[in-house]
Amino acid sequence: MTEKTLHIVGGGMAGSEAAWQAAQAGLNVVIHEMRPKVETFAHHTGKLAEMVCSNSFRSDDSEQNAVGLLHWEMRQANSLIMSAADKHRLPAGSALAVDREPFSQYVTDTLRALPNVSVVDEEITDLPTEGRWLFTTGPLTSPALGQAIQDISGTDRLAFFDAIAPIVYADTIDMDVVWAQSRYDKGDTEDERKAYLNCPMTKDQYEAFIDALLDADKTEFHEGETAGYFDGCLPIEVMAERGRETLRFGPMKPIGLTNAHDPETKPYAVVQLRRDNALGTLYNIVGFQTKMKYGAQTEVFKTIPGLENASFARLGGIHRNTFMNSPTLLDNEMRLKARPNIRFAGQVTGVEGYVESAAMGLLASRFAIAEITDAPIPAAPHTTAMGALVTHISGGAEAKTFQPMNVNFGLFPPVEGLKGGRRGRKDRYKAYTDRAKEDWRNWLAAQDVQPA
């Protein structure tokens, strides 16, 4: 019956997981996959759930690592992607690495063998007005579909080379060096007047930083690619190459700031950090979009006063990407606000990584199942890994600076009664995961998904 059908556009990690969840609930599922008819520069086959960049699902530690917790939550929810990964696991220490080809083949064979799943090799180029649809097209969304999303969302553009700034865990910033102040103390409230954290530099420190920046290993573009940076967000290396003082008159300008720890000494330059989430657990290094390689980034950025012991929730990078400004476009059940018969999941929503993409496919599918079968389910608890991710993309993140994000504990609400600091991190992470596991079990138990 057509009203019991879920159409899924894209057969990657998110689409494959979503199809499995919907099929297990008794829905009819149609997967629309443009490959192999329409090729991408990254994919090599027409198989479902093809792994193109890596064979790693990262850490499998569900007590001390956020992505490991995400693995656990997906296994508890009968995830096909995690089952396939476990069946084709390779030795990789505490990480979960898989044998790519048999992994993809297993997912493909499993889904194609289901009587209520069909796979149609076609490109979808618009957003349907009828039926129930889930778009999981990922960072390589076709230009035609990208244009359709742009037309309905009002987004200026979706595909671009984006130079992403790094994000630091708040509890690893040295507040004996750094102080909180907005430039010129602007803001109507105390929180607004202290919305930024400031890292002061002397002239010698600034000159050493510029030298390290210019000498660092950089990521090169692939042949045929050109750098069209989003919204003029130039990488800091590009700015530094234009003159040694460029950054000091740009994102590192010291004007309008007074060092609370040393009011009589005027900083020569200042690196500012801006809170990146509502919880105040993550800080974005303002204006520090970069194409430095990861190892170089940690070395260079740890020369910044106050960040000597910093841990990064995300390092900077530059790559072609297609994603939506999800906090403005999606509701908390991942429906497109402008067209509620359509949901989005996976990397196109602004989550980064294989596991995160599959997890959002799982969650979006469960919401769609509940809607189609008229069996409502509660929102995913924001204390869980999946709940934290969907909260982030549906309104928890700052829309103006929204960029793709991996799951990390900075997205979780703090656990009450635990002290911060580096010494307590192991206990704190264990408290996060214990709370998440209990809440996730309760969320699954509360669902009443009946076969269609």
C-alpha cells in the first residue's frame, strides 16, 4: 500500500540503515540510488553503503568515547550497519575497522533480499510534494538535487569548498591565561559582554606563530578542483601569506580588549574563542579556518597562550562539502519545515562521519515509522549520543556558524554533581555514558512500533 511506503533517496550509510529499520517495522521501502548510472568522483561501485574515505568507524569504547557510545546505541536498536561492521571487523586495537568490500556487499545483499525493499537505480532531482520521503544523499549530493534543496530552503548555496575552523573543549582551556570579554564590552547582558574567550600574544609570540603557520604542512587540492571559499572565509594561511600583519588586523586584532589578568599590558595580538554550543562546553577559534594537516594544526595551535593543553573536538579542514543549514531548516524529528512530508538524514544534515550518518538514518527512519504507523514515539533523549546529535542539528548549534560535526561529549549536557578538570575526565565520561545507556534503553522500551 502506497501510504505504508517510505521512499529513501541515497543508498549510503544513512539510507541503508534507514531502509533496514523501516523494513523491519513492516513498511514497504523504495531506495532511490543514482549510482552506478550517475557516478561521483569518490564512489567506485553501485553497491549500497560503500565506504569511500576510510575503513574505520573509530573507537569502539562505549564507556570513554562518544562515538563508541554511538556504536552501542545503534547495536541496541538492531542496526544493520553495526551488524555488518561487526561481521567484517578487522584487527585495529580498540577501534572498529572493517573490510570494506565484503561490508558493502553484505549490506547490499541483506537489503536486496528483503521482500518489502526495492532498489531503483535513478537520480531524484526534486523534492516531491506527496508521499513520505527521506533524503540521505550525503556530501556528494548531485547538483540538480542540491539546487532543488536550495530553491526551497533559501540557502545561497550548498556545495562549496569550506575551510573549517577548529573547535576546542572548554575544560582544556587555561583560564589562568585566558579571560572572558567581548570586544569593547559589547552586549546588553553580562553573558553577552563575556561571550568570547581571549588568548593574549606578545610580539615575539605572534611572530613565532606566523612563522609556524607559514611553515606548516598544508592540504593540497585534488586535480581539477578549485578553491571557491564559502562566504569569503579565507584560511588563515592564505591571509598570513598576504602579509605578516594581516592576521593582527583581522581575526587576531587586539583592539577593544583588556587582559583581565594583566590590565596594564596591552596584547600585541589576541586569538578569540567563541562558544560553539548552548551548553558552553565547546569553543570555536574565531576566524581560524585552515587547510593545515591535522598534525600541524595541533602543533601550531598549542603555541597559542592558554591552549598549550587544549584538546580538540574538531580540527580544521578544507574540502568540498554539501550540507544544509539544518538548525534553521529541520524540526526535531528531522522533517523539512517547509515540506513536512520530507525528512533528511546523514551527512547532508551536518553530521560528520560514517557512524554519525548511519545513526541519523536510524533515528530519522524511526520517526518516519512512527508517523506512518500512527504510533508516536518520544523525542530521543538529548543525554544520549543520538539525541545529542539530533539536538545539535535541529537547533542546538549556532545557525550562523553551523558546520559539520562528529559526535563528541561537548554536545552532551553536563552531568550534575561532577567536577570538571583534566583529572576528573575519565569519571566524567563514564558518567556521561552510564546516563546515556540508561536513557537510551528507556527510550527504546517506550516505543510501540507495530508492523504496517
